Amino acid sequence: MTRIVIDIQSVTKRFGDLTAVDGVSVSLVEGEFFALLGPSGCGKTTLLRVIAGFEDPDEGRVLLDGEDMTPLRANRRPINLMFQSYALFPHMNVRGNISYGLEMEGLPVSAIGERVDAILEMVQLNDLASRRPHQLSGGQKQRVALARALVKQPRVLLLDEPLGALDKKLREQMQLELKRLQHELGITFVVVTHDQEEALVMADRIALMKDGKIAQLDTPEDLYERPMSRFAAGFIGVTNLFEGKVAKAAVDLNELGRHAATTGAEPGKACALSIRPERLRLSTESRLDGHNAIQGDVAEIAYHGQDMNLMIRVLGRDDPITVRLSVSDDMATVMERGQAVWCNWRPEHGRVITE
Ligand SMILES: Nc1ncnc2c1ncn2[C@@H]1O[C@H](COP(=O)(O)OP(=O)(O)OP(=O)(O)O)[C@@H](O)[C@H]1O
Ligand SMILES: [Mg+2]
């Protein structure tokens, strides 16, 4: 059974002439890991602040367990917001930073001690409890900020770019750690990020935002495999977009010919075909059986360790096509600049987009 914890109903928030959040409706389910993803300025932080109660919506409302939260001030909501730039108290040690919120609540000292111990263990900071923030690494500070938010046992934890300050390796490690913590605690997490890979790794569902609106709300897999718009296809991962028109069980890609496809749209309608680089298969002799194909030649090869990205120049198209090839693929050994190739894809791996 899924239970709705937070119900955001037609929320609009304006700053003067600017509509930062534009009629957003979404329900957050108990215990889910929800990501808000989108380019800078699309309204992610504003939406989070509305949920937390730091901003009043101009229209719409936010319900918690079916009750309107609008009259509730931020500090009365069972919701905690971890800010984009978390600030630890520099003069307090790790334990002090974590227990501060509970002391403010007036909890008995023994109860505070127990809860802080449990959370220190959970974020693996037991050995560092008496250190001051300046004696910690970036990742350790991050964990203190997280512990400080979690120790108050909120129903919902909102995290604004929680991993933004960390380097790539630490980010990846913390992504898994956040997921583990969320799973252990069963708290609903809403994480804001503009890093699509991070959202794909961590979230159960992702709301992709654009200009204050939700452009697509889906599981990571559906968002990646079945983008509904050119924007979604381009924002999530790398893709090759081909402009054309819908035909009967096919798409017409102008100079690049007609190719079998599942369209679900009226023939004649303008569309784009999106094909991910890893879905394209290269061949040199001829087109592969059961595949659509476009001919071109290798313009550039970029190595990425396990994979290589090939830029394929195609007649009748300005941008090269990107093809990802595993270095263990037999084709990898024959690829060199100028090599003539077929770029093949199965019809079901081309996604037809009409928005
Ligand atoms: N207090 C404010 N007064 C006026 N405009 C604001 C205010 N807060 C946000 N905005 C504007 O609202 C829009 C959305 O801002 P918001 O901070 O929600 O974006 P964001 O998606 O979090 O971006 P980023 O990824 O850069 O953090 C932006 O155009 C921003 O300039
Ligand atoms: Mg922001």
C-alpha cells in the first residue's frame, strides 16, 4: 500500500513578474526517495521552500497526511530542510552540532544522548564526535549536516543539493550512503539536484522541472528510456535527436530516409527520433538484420576507459551522431578516423517524441 504523505496541489509561487513555480501538483509517497531535477533557475529550491513552509504559495496548497499545512509555520512542520549551503556551528563539536536542535526542543538530556549516539553510529561519525567542523573533511561535514537533520526524526527530509560541495568520487560514495540511510529510516526524502546522473542513481521517482513546471514525472528508467519531450531526452543523459515527421509505423527523417518505428501519433506530425549512444551498433560491411541504419564515417574517437565515444559524420546532418562502444566490442579494434560505418538500431530502441 502506498500512502501519500505530502500532497502538493496546484502550487504557484511568484516573485514580482516572475513565476518561479507554476501550478505544480505532485503527491509524495511515504518512504520514497523523490528527486527534483532541472536546470538552474527552474524553481527547485522555491518548491522545496514552499513544502518546508519558508515561502507561502500564491496559489494552491500543501497537505500533510491529508491536512492543509498552510497555516503551520515552518518550525511546526514535521519536515526538515537541509539547505543548499549547510552551515555547521564552528565553535561546537560534532556532537554539539547534532544535539543542538533537540536541546532547543527541550528534550530530556538522556533521550538526547541516546538519539545522538544512534545517529552518530548510523552516519559513521562515532570516532569524530568531539571534533570541530574545521577538523573534518568535506564529506564528513556533509554527514554531520545530514545527522543534524535526521536526528529530529522528521516525517519528510528535504535536501537541497546535499552533495553539491563534494568531489566526484565522494559524491558517488555519499549517493549510495544517502540511499542506504533513507532505506534504513523509511523517511520520505526529497532531494534537489541539477545532476541527472545523481537523480538516476538515487531516486525512486524523478520530477524533471522546466520553467517552474514539471516537464515529466517518472521512474529513473522510464525517464531515461521513454522521455516525453525533446527537453527530457536532452536533459537526461546523452542522446541523438533526429528531426522528422511521423509516418505509418515509421518516421521520415528527411535526407536520412524512412525508418521503422513505433510512433503512437498521427502520420504527418512533426517529431524527433531519440536514440541513445549505447543503443547504436556499428557494422562495416552492411546493415545488421532487423535493424534500421544510417551510413556515415568516423570523424572522432574519444576514449573513456571501458567505453569509447565515436562521432560519426553523416551526410545530410550537421551534428555528428554519437555512438558508444564498449572497448571489449570486436568493432572497437577496427575503428579509426575515416572508417565508413553503418549506425544500426532496433526499431524499439528509437523513441519517437512529438513534444
Ligand atoms: N526571493 C526571491 N526573490 C525574487 N526572485 C527569486 C527569489 N527566489 C528565487 N527567485 C527566482 O525564482 C527562480 C527560481 O529560483 P530557484 O532558486 O527556485 O531555482 P533553482 O531551480 O533552485 O536553481 P539552482 O539550481 O540554481 O539552485 C529564479 O529565476 C530565481 O531568480
Ligand atoms: Mg536551488
